[in-house]
Amino acid sequence: MKFTIQRDPLIASIQDVAKAISPRTAIPILTGMKLDVRQHGVTLTGSDSDISIESFIPAEENGIVQVENIEEGSIVIQSKYFTEIVRKLPEQTVEIDVDDSLKVTIRSGKAVFNLNGQDASEYPQLPKVETDDSFSVDTTLLKHLIKQTVFAVSTMETRPILTGIKCQMANNVLNFTATDSYRLASREIPVDHTSLEFTCVVPGKSMNELHKILDDSEENVEISITKNQILFRTKHLSFLSRLLEGNYPETSRLIPDDSKTVIHAKTKQLIQTVDRASLLARTNDNSVVKLVADQDGFIEISGYSQDIGEVSEEVQVSGIDGESLNISFSSAYMLEALKAIDAEDIKIEFTGAMRPFIIRPENDQSVLQLIVPVRTF
Amino acid sequence: MTKHTTHKARVIFHIDMNCFYASVEVAHNEALKGRALAIAGNPEERKGIIVTSSYEARAKGVKTTMPLWEARKLCPELIVLRPNFDRYRQASKQLFKLLTNVTPLVEPVSIDEGYLDVTDVTADPVALAEALQKKVLHTLNLPCSIGIGPNKFLAKMASDMKKPLGITILRKRDLPVTLWPQPVNIMYGVGDKTAEKLQSIGVTTIGELAKADVYALKQVLGINGERLKNRANGIDSRMVDPDAVHDFKSIGSSQTLSHDTTDEKEIIALMTQLSENVSRRLKRKQAAGRTVQVMIRYSDRQTVTRSRKLQAYIESPNDIKHIACDLFFQHWNSEPVRLIGITMQDVSEKTAIAYQLDLFTYKKEEQKAKLQSVVTDLSKKFGPDTFKQVKESNQDNDIRTSFQKDFLDDFKHE
């Protein structure tokens, strides 16, 4: 096996694929990266058996030759060393050569590395996603879906199903929902040209990695789902993740649908106010701040920390309707929700001090951030 | 001498009741006066150990923590009573009430001792102490010793010097004669372990501690080394804090088993009981805790403590037991166990705790809160006595030899 490749596309591919490779794995060969060299291009594969990523570097793209002098073959190279070596090579061209005893030679300029490779036939077969039921989503939109929900997944293994994002397609609407049971984030988008209906739970970790490697310049992501795998595919990239088993708890009926107090505010101003109040609320784990709204429309956010001091600030709001209110919540959750909402103007709907409240962009029902308040005794 | 310091020299009393439990029993039953008397836990079991005894019994060699059978051998005429905590509590409350008549600056330390800052009381300290001692003896029928010093440490050391019914003054200038020749382990704050460590750097008397090198002390005892050296030199800046009794960071309960055991059922039964004790005391203080610590003492006296910090505050016996058992079985080496202790650490009053509600259970919590707000509203309307917190019965059905000072929380309000 032998080929000569441009260093930049190789680095880009290696970086994507390496995201799936873990130094700690039950199957030793998975600490390696697999290279499959064919006349039409080179495919890199990495996997930790939960996530598998394949990146394809075409021999020629847009009239530019990226891979040449190709002799077909496959090899597995230790990912850690391969990644670092390629990153530090001196020249733009890299020559990779594998002999019959699986010795890998990497040459660039005057630098020569000799590495021991592993037999590619020992690399586990990745599950084939055999389905015609796929649909297509705009890449930028998908990244938004992920970013606006994934931060709310649970990091505790006590309820494993909550460590994932629930992805649901019904009536041509794709919905992502995540909750750690203290806050909930949800976003939906319309999807055309499909009759698919499904519900699955994708690990939050997979979604985070997918978000990192999806390139905004790609137009669309093709998504296919089987019983226990989900595959995201762009032109040169396949991202395969295992699904979480188990039933995701029903959350829709836990979201209050009436409201007693509604506050309209500028997102940026509110973020800054909550951030300031949280400065003096850090001693407790959740950095609890208090929001008080009286009947005259005066709203104040305050933070208090035993032995340190207290802060209070009147909130500049665009409007307030309904009853007076006195509610405490985690400023950390509030800030994450406000930052994820991605809208200039928001409205917050409260139904009482002990009930979850909902933040949405003004005039947009597709995004929902819910926060469960803190009870002060 | 620095007599002209900016702050006035303080006058601190340490009042220490003499053989408190035994004295209270005598006060209740004149017939016991002058007899060898001991208070002990359950006499049928091994934990039937002497909790305290009268001076008459002590004269015969009876000592605290001695097993009953041994005490009886030394003193066959010994009268043994089970502890009657209600009685002691009552007496203690009366005592502290009496003390607050002298000055509001009273800091209860335990059921039978406390500090008074009498700096601002315009009376000769010795005459004041004598009057106080007489008053306690006549109104409560209880003997006490009083130590007088310029700070807590010296007052405490002084009250220990003459018992019963002693009044002792300990000044800084007395130290070289009174305290310094004494072994370091009689010092308040120096236990067996600390004494051992001090010995390792050649410190055996209080005088040696007073002159010891701070660096060497810090090496073996950390910051506490410097503190102890200061004490040995008669320096102690702690104020008498009437609210100190409200400050609590941990609440625990421990018990010796009637026999060393490896029986898991027995262990779990004891853990259940201990968890209930801890939970009961948390409830009494309206508090909850976030770290559970378990202590295991093996039959060879080897003691291990292990703790776990939780995400949320807990207070119910079940929650405490659950974590404690988990910890216990994770760290137990299957050797016979003599004593188990459970302690809640990171304890805060509920008013200072924020409880993160859960999306899946908030409706249940809401019900609870509704009830609470009704109670609050009605209390506002009809006064604070509309509702009474149902307290656990005050009867001590199970004989416990340890004593909690929780009840001191509210001696002032009664």
C-alpha cells in the first residue's frame, strides 16, 4: 500500500476522525485509526464502539489533486502518534508507504518516521446502516438544534436515558428535547419531503462531537435511523452513533401551558443582570438568585451569600403582565438557557414560585427553555 | 507588662457542675446524700458502663467509663441508677436561666458547663463567683466549681483545679507555678493522640509546650499546634458567644454494640437506629445536611471514618440510612465491629438551604408548599401559637448514655 497526499486535507480528516477515538477502550485495536486507500481516494475511520466516524478524502476534488501515486491497501495506525506526526510534518506533501510486514513509513521533506501498523482485517466491522428511510436536514439548522438542547442533558449516570437528546419526528416536524430534570431545552424544525416518523435517544456526548465536526459549509446532512444506530452523513463524512436504550420520560405534560405572570425582556440585558446577581450567589452550588416582580411592574433580581454580601438590581424589561411574583432559581441554568435561546427579545412565562417557568423567543414557538425553580425553605 | 492595651482586660467565669447527673439525683432524693452513687447505662449489657458517679463512689476508685461489674467489686455498697435525662435537662435549663440573670453573655458549652463574660458586671469577681455558687447551691441544690480567668482557656483550667464547690482564680502570671509543671495531657484540647504527637517532639509538660518551637509544633499538629502553644502561655482570644450553641456544622450519633459483631442484620438494625437519632436531631434544629460520615470501630479499637458528599441536602432517616449503609458496606473489612457512628456534616439550617426542585416531582413538592403557606398565613393572622410543631416525645425510652445539648438551643426563650 502506498500513496502521496496533501497534508492539509489529511490533517482536517484526522482531526475529525480522532474525535471518535478514545485512548481507553475495551478493544485495543480501536486506539488506532484505519486507513483504506483506493484509487478514488482515502477513507479514515475511528471508533470507540459508541461513536464511529469515517472521513473520505477524494483523490481529486474541484480539479485539485489531493491524493496520487496510489497503490491500494488498508492499515491501522496508532492514532495518538499518527495525529501528532502529521501535524508536525515539515512539507505540504506526505508520502505514506506500508510494506508486507505492516511497517508504516511516513515521509515529508527530509523527515522519515517508521511506525508499526496493525492488520486492518482485525479492525471491527462497523455496523452497516441498511435503510432507505433517510431524510435531509440543513447543516446549520441541525447544528442549531444540537447547540440549543445538548447543554441540558444530564451528566449523572443515575438516569442514563436523560444523558441523551430525545429526537422525535412526527408530522414533518423534527424535535430535539433534553432535560436533566432541573431544566429542559427543546427545539423543533420543519422537515419536508419525508413521511418518516420515529423517536430515538442519541447520547449527548455523540451530539457534542457531531456538532464539533459538522462543517457549516456543507449544505445538508443526511440522517438515517435503525433500531439501535443513527447515521449522519455529509458529502465526505459519516458519523455513526449508538442509540440509548429505554423509554424517554414523557415531558410534554410536565410543561405548564398556562401562565400567571409574563415578562418581556431583552435577552442581552437580562443575561448581564443575572450574571451580576450570580456574582454574590456562588457559595451555594446552584448560585441561586431571586426574582421579585410586584404588581406595579417593578422587577428586581437579587443574589445573596452568607458572610460575603448581597446584590440587587432592577431589571429593565420591555413589559410585564399578570400577578406579582417571588421566585428563586439557579443563575447557572438561567444563563445557559438565555444564551442558547438565540433571539434578541424573549418572553418568560411563570405559573408560580414552585412551578417550572418557560423562556421563549418573542413570536417564536419553536424554541423552548424551561427551568425548574429552587425552593427556599 | 501591657496593662495599657486598648481593650479592657476581660473577666471570664467557667462554671462547671460537680458530678452533674449524680448531684441532680441527690437533689431529687435527699436519702442518696452522702452515699456512693453511680449513673450507668443498661446494667444488663456490656454497655452498662459508669457515666458518672458521686465523690463518695469516686473515693472508692469508681471511675467514669468503668464497667459496672468492676465498679461493684470496688464498691459493693454502690447505688446504681439509670440516667434520667429529662431531669438533667430540666436542671440544666434552670441553671442557665439563673446564669443569664448575672449577665446576658452566657455561652452554654454542654449540659453542665458554660462560660460567662462578667467583665461589665460591676462587682468584685470573687465575691460575684461566691454569690453565684451559693445561689446555685441553694436554689437548685447543686454544687458547682467556678474558674475565674482573663480568658476562656484559663477560666476552664481554673474550674478544674478545685472540686467540688471550688472557686479558683488563674492569672497569666500564675502560669509558671500552676500549669507549667503539669503534664500536657491535662490541658483542655489535648487528647491522647495530640499528647502522643507532642511527646514525639519532646514536649511532655505544659511549660515545655509554652516554650516549644512554633515551626516544630506546626509540623506535627498543624495550625492547632500554634493555638495550643498560645493557650499554654495563657493566650486565648475566643469571645464568649451566647449564640455559639446555635452554630453547628455536624450532627452525629454513635453507639457501642452489646457485643462485637459481624452480623449484617445486627449492623443494619443499629444503622437504622442511628439514622433515626441523627434525623430526629436534624429535625429539632430545623436543619438538613449534605455529607454523611460513617465511623467504624473494630474490636481491636482500630477506627476508620469514611464520608460522602451528596448533591442535595437530606434529612430523612431513610435517606441517611441509605447512604450510611452504602458507605459502611463499601469500607467494612468484615472484621468484628464494636462501635458504629453516623454523622451528618455540612449541616445548614433549612432557611439557608435552597432546594432545587425536580421537573418530574415538582407537583408533589407544590402540594407540601401549599400546606405550608396556609400554615404561615394563618399564623400571621392568629399569632405564632396557632400551630405547634409536633415534637418527638421527650421520653427517653431507650437508655442512651450520651447526651445531646440540642435542648440548650432554646433555654432562653422559655
